Amino acid sequence: MQTFFILSFLTSILAFLFALYLYLWVKRQKVVNGEIDRISLLIKKGADTFIAREYRLLGMFAGVVALLILVLFPSPIWSGRPVDNIMTAVAYLAGTALSALAGKIGILVATLSNGRCAESAQNGLKDAFLVGFRGGAVMGLLVVGCCLFGVAAVLMIAGDTSVLLGFSFGASSLALFAKAGGGIFTKTADVSADLTGKVELGIAEDDPRNPAVIADNVGDNVGDVAGMGADLFDSNVAAMTSALVIAQGLAMPGLAAMEMVLCYSLLGLFASIIGIATARVGKDGNPTRALNSSTYVTTAIFLALTAGATVLFEGFSWRIWLSSATGLIVGLVIGLTTDYFTDDTKPIVKRVAHASASGPAFTILSGTSYGFISCLPAMVGIALSALISYQLCAPMGDGCAIFGIAMSAVGMLSIVGMIISNDAYGPIVDNARGLAEMGGLGEDTIRTADELDSAGNTVKAVTKGFSIGAAGLTVISLLGAFMSETNVALAQLGKEAITGFDIMDPTVFFGLLVGASIPAVFSAMLILGVDKNAQRMVAEIHRQFDTIVGLKEGKADPDYSKCIDIATRGALRELIPAGMVAIVTTLLVGFIAGPAAIGGFLVGNIVSGLLLALFMSNAGGLWDNSKKYVESGAEGGKGSDAHKAAVIGDTVGDPYKDTAGPSINTQITVVSLVASLASALFASFSLFG
Amino acid sequence: MQTFFILSFLTSILAFLFALYLYLWVKRQKVVNGEIDRISLLIKKGADTFIAREYRLLGMFAGVVALLILVLFPSPIWSGRPVDNIMTAVAYLAGTALSALAGKIGILVATLSNGRCAESAQNGLKDAFLVGFRGGAVMGLLVVGCCLFGVAAVLMIAGDTSVLLGFSFGASSLALFAKAGGGIFTKTADVSADLTGKVELGIAEDDPRNPAVIADNVGDNVGDVAGMGADLFDSNVAAMTSALVIAQGLAMPGLAAMEMVLCYSLLGLFASIIGIATARVGKDGNPTRALNSSTYVTTAIFLALTAGATVLFEGFSWRIWLSSATGLIVGLVIGLTTDYFTDDTKPIVKRVAHASASGPAFTILSGTSYGFISCLPAMVGIALSALISYQLCAPMGDGCAIFGIAMSAVGMLSIVGMIISNDAYGPIVDNARGLAEMGGLGEDTIRTADELDSAGNTVKAVTKGFSIGAAGLTVISLLGAFMSETNVALAQLGKEAITGFDIMDPTVFFGLLVGASIPAVFSAMLILGVDKNAQRMVAEIHRQFDTIVGLKEGKADPDYSKCIDIATRGALRELIPAGMVAIVTTLLVGFIAGPAAIGGFLVGNIVSGLLLALFMSNAGGLWDNSKKYVESGAEGGKGSDAHKAAVIGDTVGDPYKDTAGPSINTQITVVSLVASLASALFASFSLFG
């Protein structure tokens, strides 16, 4: 084990050093244009302000939760094992801090890279791609490095995996709020800017006369970069945690279960480093292909390295290798089917664009329908991946089957460093496109930036499918973790162990139905948050155009900060209630109906959460690209009725895909972790359990 | 038992006679206005044509299925019990025939009542209400009478409840297609008529110049009357069947389980007869209140009568009475919460109307969000009802708990005669309103008809919540029926019995994820059917306005039949694939992964099916009433931007609430019945089961 701790630390440090090198490389790129410099500073200031206020709020929240943990979890402090409580509380705080750090650094690099990327777009695709991609890669490397380092450190110091649950809960509770808050911020601004700018005034997307334009660009950073970073940090930690918790419970001589978890994770990070280092695009190459091919390279390297490790190290198993490979390949397949439903060269996007010609109702109806259909392959994929890895590992012995599922999730998330790099690339080049327009860099540069941006959108669909699939597998294995934690508690109480959760038990069924409703309510609250907030911002934009003389003609500057302020205050107000609904309902169900109900609750939550997350992400991506497809000249092109309808579809899809959809991921993880952490409490006190 | 067979037949015959009396009463109302007569004849002809073509197609389908049943179900005919197969096949055909008959009679009465209702609206609310309500009541009495008669007859002749599964499958497979086909027809016409008429041309809803207006009225009959009738016939049969199958398996001396099922059902019908006979509205009374209060009267009578029966008959149990009362009361509560989310005197409708002032994207986003939130109380209600009746009946002995859940569903559906009457009232007065406008009966009459129509819409929300709740409980008890059928088959094969479905078993989990995707795919296919079909019809309406000289000015007649034809052909083309997806997936999962996977599949299907059905019904009702609220003058009233946005919301909601939402109900029932019927096959042949 010691070896793998050391290797984990070394790989993390290698990732940090490489990130530092890339950061310095990006920073060396020059900024000449004064306007771009001014605006990118405005964006940075807006993002910093929001993050500072958000983190202050979340800091207070984390403090309260840490106190609660100290007193109550994993068991009441008066029950005589205070060290466990202290360690769990500290691990919780470390988890929140690292997650916050990941978001903060992401914004730092992204706001540094966007202007540089815009300027280098003047020299063509090749350079600009590198700036955008390497900016994103700094984020990817740091997030995964922090994750590996953190998990290894907590495990080494605590010596017990149940403390890791606290660390993981810290990471995911922060991610829940960061994703929700950032998601509400970004979509408030995006929706308002589009509706007033594009639809009402007919001005371009990033026209500097629009008072919401800076808020929109700030949103890309706080929502897509910081929120997404926290989200994937959380998924990765949760996947490792659940695998380690189950591995510790195995006690199978001859199987180096915990070693494998660390080894696979560190090799994944190592493979991502190589993939990132080799990513390039030719002078007139295709950025989408470059991003995808580096993903495939990373996958191949990972598979080869882990196969090598299986040969080399004693106690490593080929069955586990196959499980993890299954997870990874299913992840890629889910990504590709997502791509089929959201890529504008494929038939579905064209059909929705065509339906738009009959009016916005048809845009909504057809997009909703294809969004629902798109869930099927991913759901079947996740189900198959769980089933295959279970069957592969069941012959190894008691409890190994569920460990197989956990390793399948670890496998799917192994290349997460690459995934985050690709994902963070998106908002950087999106910002760069805006800066190129606002800085007046000319048509050619904007076209180059557009091409980079479109690659970002396509790749985003793939990575989103990936992260939903990984979350699905992770929470399935967290279900196993919950059961083993509950059984530990039951054994201490002298009660009979749970062997499973029978659907025909009405307590389980009760939990199932309640759990299934939570993602619907949670996402509805987030969407309503965007809805309410955007209505306020639209009113403010109208006010500015009505009262600021010369704004429409471009002779006067709008008051950008007012819009940023509305988005900030709205996001901060809405993010806590939505997150609390999920956490509080879990505790309520557990304290009222006991562990069996929680088993059902978690499953209901996973099933409907996956369905809604896939639906919302895919439908949103579909509408976004249908709009772009119409804008490229189809169905009458810009300004046609089809375009107006497609813009409405895109506006509906925005909070689906960037606020609610990805937050559901985190919501299901948080709920699973809360359940595991509170399992001892549920086992001892529950009203009817 | 013999007594209850006789009582069931007598009550059914009483219902038939009362229906005949009401039918003759409606027929006696005079029709004077020639234009109304002409148009209502057009509607009748359109509906008859559609039904004839639909039934021909479904007849062929039923023939094929009956043959398959004959050869394969419940066990292959060569396995040596051919009588079972023959009886099941005959029962299947009887189920389809009675379901078809219910739809056919409903249309007959509805098309008879609509014109008469319009004309009597000239004399005021009181008379017109009675015509509309009694027309609906004919349908309600006949459907429930047929159900009770059919179930009692099949059970008496076959002497075994497993043949009832065939009868129930016949009823629900026909309902599935009738609901889907009718739903696609009605919304194709409705959406196209609204979009071209109201939005593009700014003419009134039922303006005779609109080529789709007759198709729209035909749709009310084939979708809302015939489809809804088949749907509730199916739910009622399924609830009785699952209760009887479980009751037969109980073999509990001293408990008259099967007798109770028949007794509760016949008392429910009896209570509905009294409720219908006493429904009245004063001269200036409130029709909504009249409809609701007769529902409450029926509920009270039912509870009193069943309490009396519990005292009177030996082997009846108060625990069962409480379970059934719980179901009924939870049904009412679900209806009331639905009302809260969809009534335009309550805050939610007003909020969505207010959001519409900011544009259609906000209409969609807020409606979707509240639709999702509205699922929570109903899901918790269904879960609680199942949990309470389980806990109530568990102390009675082995297997009684699940019988309690089944009786809770029977209780919820006991007043279904009243529910159908209220539900069928809706399309009758909706048609009457159209006829009053097209027949030129003047402003006052139209206003009266409008008032009746609005009551229909409000009550519809309540009855929809009711029928979804009942379907939920029914399929939970069908899960029990599936398990007991499977165990019979396993025992015959000498295999070990199933004691439950453990979520931690990855085969169950696999089924769960696949099952959860099916309602999403199924409803998407139906919505796409409407979407595609409406695009064709909109094109046809545009063509007519472009090519028929004088149509816009009202000097030339449109070609109504062309629109009816488009709706018919489209509906027939789309209804089979959607229904087949559900049936074929069930068989695939069963034959590949075996009974355990099917257990998970059914639960996944129930959970996501309930969630989506509630979401779609409620969001649709919410948008509909928001539009009406804006039309009543709020947010700028008719013609304002808010109105345009609200109309788009209503158009999206139409196929949600009238095509997909209510069809999901039937889909989950069909899947459960297919699973039960095929349980013996799954138990003996499955690839990995």
C-alpha cells in the first residue's frame, strides 16, 4: 500500500508541475489589444466578486455542517469515539476547501487564457487552439491532481476509509452549491442577453451595447469552469471513495483491492498527462477531431498501462481490469450516442430545426421528444456496464461483484483529466469569441474563434454524457457502500444485517417513489431560480435601454455591473434552498422510515436522476445546435421565423443543460453520501424503520 | 361467492337500465337548428369513420395476439394444458371487444348529446348542464357496468383468476392503442386548428372557416371520450384482476377475500348510480361545484355501504375497509393537489401567466418546473397509501399485505363510474360550445356553454390525478400478481420460489434502468407522432387558405374531410409502433434476463411512468388554464405578447396532457400484464436469467 501512496503523491506532483508549466506558457502569450485587456479584466473582476461572495456563503454553510458532523457523525460524539468525529469533520472541511480551490484556480486560468486565445486567433487556428486547450488543461491537471493527492493523503493519515466519506461529502456538498449557484448565474445572464439582444434588438451575441454581455461572459467562467470543475472533482472523489470503502470491506486475501483503486486512478492521471502533452491541431486542421483524438489516445494509454500493472503487481486481477475497461468503453459509447442526438451534422438536429419552421411549439415538442428518446441508450449502457462488471467479478468471491461495479466507475472516470481539459476549453474559447468581437479583431479572427467555439460545443456533449454515466455507476457503488456502512452500524447495535433492499417491501417502495421525485423537484427549483432571475435582469436591460441616452446607437456605455449584481444576488438566494431540499429529504426519510426506505430512496433518486439529467443535457444541447444550424442558413437562416422559434428552444434548453442537468449529477452523489454518513444514525434511531 | 356473482350481475344490469333511461332522456331533447344538426352530423361521421378504421386495424392486431396467446400463453400449448390457452385467448378477445364497445358507445352518446346540449344552453345553465352531464353518465355507467359484468362472468365461467389476466390484457392492450391513436388524432387537430386559427389568422377557436375545426371536434370525441373510456375501463379491470389474482392465492380460511373484491366493486357502481341520479345545478349555480359535490356524495355513500357490508358479511375485514378507504381518500387528495397546480384561481397558474409576459421561453420553463414540483405530493400520496394499507393488512397473515394494496387500488377506483361521467361531460360541453358558435346561437348561449366548458376543464384535472393514482396502486399490486404467477410457474418447474426483488441484485437493477426509460421513449414517440402529423395538417390548412377563393372571407366552405383524413391516417400510422415498443421491450428483457430483471423492469417502469404521467398531465393543464387566464384579461389579455406566449405553452401542453400523459397510465398497466401473462415462459426460458 505504501508504494501506491508514494506513487499517487508523485503522480499528483508531476501533474501540478506540468500544470505550472502550461500556466506559465499561457501567461507568456502576449496581450496587445487594449480593449480586450480592459474587457477581460471586467470579466475577471465580475467572476472574482461572485466567487468571493459565493464562497463566503458556502464557507458559513460548511462551518455549520462541520459542526454538525463533529457532534453527530458518524455516530453521536457522546457515544465514545470522538476521534472519528473529529477526523470526519476535518476531512469534510478539507474536501470543501480542495473543491473550492479547484474552482478558484480554474477561473484564474480561464480568465487569463480567454483574451490571449482571442489575440492568438489572429495568427490562425493552430495557435489559438493551443492557448485555449492548454488553459483548460491547467484546470484538468489541477483538479485531478488535487483529487488523487487528497484521497491518498486522507486515507494515509486516517487509515480508515469511512473518514473518506466525510472528505467526499465535503467535495460534493460544495460542488452541489457551486454548480447550482454558478449554473443559475450563467443562465440568468445568457438567457437575458439572448432574449433582449438577439431576439428583441437583433444585435449580435456579444455586442458590447448589451448591458448583460459581461455578465454572460462572467457566467461562462463561474458556471462552466468553476462549477464544472467542482462537479468533476466531486465525481472523481466519490468514485474513488466508494471503491475504497468497498475494497476495505472485502478482506479478501490475495486481492490487492485498495492498491488497485489507487493504481488505476494514478495511471489515469498519468495517461491524461501524456494525452494533454500530445494534443495538437494542424494549421487547417479540425479542432473537434483534435480534442476527440486526444481523448482516444488517453483511453488507449490508460488501458495499456493498467494491463501492464495487472501483469506486474501481485494481487491485481484481470477481471477487475476488464470491469474498468468496460466502464471506460461504455462511457465512450454513451458520449458517442449523445453526439448523435446533438451534433448538427446528424439527422436529429436537422429535424428539430425543420420542426422550428412550423413554430416554437414544435421546436419544444420535438426537442423534448428526442431528448427523452436519447436517454435509452445511455440508461441501457449504464445498466449493462453494471451488470457486466458484476458478473465478471462475482466469481472472485463475496462482495467482489459490487467492487467490480465500483471499479467500472473508476475506469470510466480514469481519463477525467482529459475530460476536464476538453470541457474547460469550451468556455475559454467561448469567451475568446466574445472578446474578439468586442475588441474588434475583424471578421477572420471571429471566424477562427467561431470554429474553436463550435468544437467546444460538440465535445461538451460527449464529456457530459461521460460524466453522467460515471455518476450513475458511482452512485450504484455508493449504494453498496451505504449497505456496508449500515451493516457495520447494525452489527454494533447487535441487530441483524441487511442483505439487500427488496422492492416488494413497501418501506423500500415508499422510499423509491419519494426518492424518484427529488431530482424533479430539485431541478425545477433551479430552473425557477433562473426563470425568476432572468425576468429581473430582462427588466433591468429594458430599463437601461430606455433611460441611458445613446446606448442603442453605441455612443454611451451600459451599466454592466448592475447586471452582474442581479445575477449574483439571485444565484446566491436560490442555491441554498434547492440543495437543502435534497439533503433534508434524505434525512427525513431516513429518520422516519429507516435504512430500508433509504435504500429505496437512493435507487429511486438514481433512476429518475439519471433519466432527467440525460434528458435535460441532451435536449439542451440539441436545441442549442439546432439554433446554430438554422443560423448557418438552414430553414431560412437568421431572422426567419424558424430562427425565432429555434432561439426560444435554445433559451429553454439553456437552464436545462447548464443549470439543472449537470447539477442533478451532483445531487444524486450528495444524497448517496449523506445516506452513507448518516447510516449509523438511521440504524439506531428511526421512527418506523 | 355465488351470491356476489349474482349481485354483480344485478348491479351491472341496473346500471345498464339506468344508462338506457338517461340515453332516452337525452335523445328526447329536441334539435331545431339546422346548422347545428348538419355540423354535429359531420362530427359524428368523422368520428365513426376514424373509429371504424382504427378498430379494423386493432381487430387484426388482436387477432394476431389471440393466436399467439393460444399457442404460447400461459404456457406453450404443447406442454399439455390446451384448455388454459383456449380460455385465456377467448378472455383476451372478450376484453378487447368490451373495451372497444365502451369506446363506441361513448362516441354514440357524446355525438348525440353535444348538439342537444348546445341548443338547451339557450334556456340557461341548468338544462344544458343536465344534458351534458347525463350524456357523460351514460358512458360512465356502461363502462363500469361492462367491467363488473365482464370480470364476474369470466371468473364464474373459468373458475380461475389467471384467465382474468387474459381478459385484463385484452382490455388494456386495446386501451393502449385506442388512447394513443385517439390522443394523436385529437391533438393533431387541436394544435393545428389553434396555431393557424388563433395565432396566425386571429379568428375564434371554433370559427367554421378553419378547415381543421371539424377534425378538432371529432378529436374531442375519439380522444377524450372513446380513448378515456377505454383507459378507465382498463384501469378498473386491472385493479379488480390484480386484487382477485392475489385473493385467490391467499387461501386464508375465514377471510372472504374474493367476495370482498366483487362486493366493493359493485357497491362502488351502486354508489355512482346514486351520485349520478342526484347531480343537479341550480339556475345560476356553479357547474364545477355540482360536479365535485356529486363526487363527494358518491364517496360518502361508498364508504357507508362498504362499512355496512363489513358488518353484515362474514369474512369481511375492517382492515381491508380501512385500506380501501385510504386509497379513496388519497385519490381525492391527489386530485385536490392537482387542482392547486392547475386551477386559475390559485397562484401557480397566475405565476405562469405572469412569466409569459417575458416571452414564451419563460412560459415553458416555469410550466415545466411547476409540473415537476406538482409530482411530489402525488408520488408521496401513492407511496403512503401503499405503505399504510400494507401495514394495516400485514398482521392479518401471509400475503394479506399486498392484498391490502390491491384493495386500496380497488377503493380508489370504486367511484370510477362517477369519474368517467365527469370526464365525458368535458368533451360533450366542449363540442357544445363549438356548435353554439358555429350554429350562431348568439353571445349569451356561447357564454353559458363557456361556463360549462370551463367546469369541465377544472374537473378534468381532478379526475386525471385520480386515474394516475389508481393506476399507480394497481400496478404495484400487479407486481404482486406477477410474483405469485412466477412462483406458480417456478414451482411447476421444480425451481426455488422468488421471495422478492433485491435492488442490489444487478439483474434487478439492470431491469430497473431499462424499465425506467420506457415511459420516456413511449411518450416521446406519441408526441413526435402529434408533432409530425400536425406539421402536415398545418401545411394543408395553409394550402386551403391559399387556394380556396373566398375562404378567408367566409364565402366559401373549407374542405373539412381532408383534415380529418390527415389526422386519421397519421394517428393510425403512429399508434402501433409506440405501443409495440413497450410490449416488445418487456418480452426482450424477460427472455434475455429472466424474472428478476422483469421485477426491476416493472418497478422502473412504474416509478418513471408515474413521474412522467403526473408531470405531463399537470404541466399541460397548467398551461391550458394559464392561457385561459390571460384570455380573461390578465397580463394584457387576448392579442398581447403574453397571450401569444401562453398559446405556445398551451400548444406544447396539449399533447402532454391529452396524448402522452394519459397513455403512460395504460402503458404501465399493459407492461405489468404482459409480464404476468408471460411469467411462466420467462421462468422456463431465459438467456441469462
